[in-house]
Amino acid sequence: MKTINYSLLIKQHPWILHKNQNCILSPDADGLLCGLFMSKYLDWNIKGFYDSKVLLKEEGVDTKKCIFLDMEIFRKEIRSVGQHLLLFNKNNHPEDWDNFENCISPNNIRNYDFKNNFQLKYPLGTIHILLSIISQKHKVRFKKDIIPILLYVDGTFKNLFNYPENCLSW
């Protein structure tokens, strides 16, 4: 099992720690938490929402200069962070798989796919990977009453009980 080397990840994607970035969120609880978290710790600016079908953004905002949170964008020029399982078969990568080179995705980091690693896929939310990354350089603090929210985002609490070994591996 490949662990996440956060120093290397930050070196490869230094933009994740840059202040005052514009971001586009997925319009669900995980996306909203990601936006609030990055706003608090790095002064990021929420400029819109994207649900993979409809993009709602502030007028005049250049999406190529935004970072998409809680979704992986399949374009080289777009920076994004997500936690969804994207690859069907790691033994047969699409030719343009490098379109994800500006995407932070734990399943891609471990080279996990649907065919061979579905049971091992990342079991947490995007907010959890962001907490792990940002805490490498910033002291992250939150009130205890946020813990239940963090445990229920994207079924995390359910995954902790149903797949404890997998959760521990992450």
C-alpha cells in the first residue's frame, strides 16, 4: 500500500497552500465545508458552484484561474481536489490520463481503480484530505461541535464502522 507523501504532494501542487485563491465548489456538504475551510485558513474566495452539469459562477471570473474543490476536473490547465474513484482499470490507462496532472486525488495517488481496488478506495470526504494537507503547514483547530459534521460528510461515519481496516489504511 502506497502512503501519501504530503511533502511531495505539496511540492507537486504548491498552489494548494497559496493564499487568496478563487475556488469553485461542488454544491454539497463536502464541497461547502471545503470552501469554508480554505476560506478560513488560506483566505480563499468562493466564486461559484459546479455540479458536473451546471456551472454557476460570479460574472467575470476566469474558471481556468480557479481551483475546483470536491471534484476532479479532467483538464490539464484546471487545478482541482477531489476524492472520487476515477480510473476503471489501472492496467489500461486512457492515453490522456495526464489531464489529471493538476488534480489532487487520493485514489489517483495510490493508483486505485474500480476493477482492482474498489474495496480499498478512499473512504473519507474531500474535506478530510484538505485537513491532512493544510495541517502540514498550518495549525488547524476547530471546535468539538464540528466533529459530528466531519464524521457524517460523504458517509464517513458509516465507512468507519463498515470498513474499519480500509479507513485505518488511509
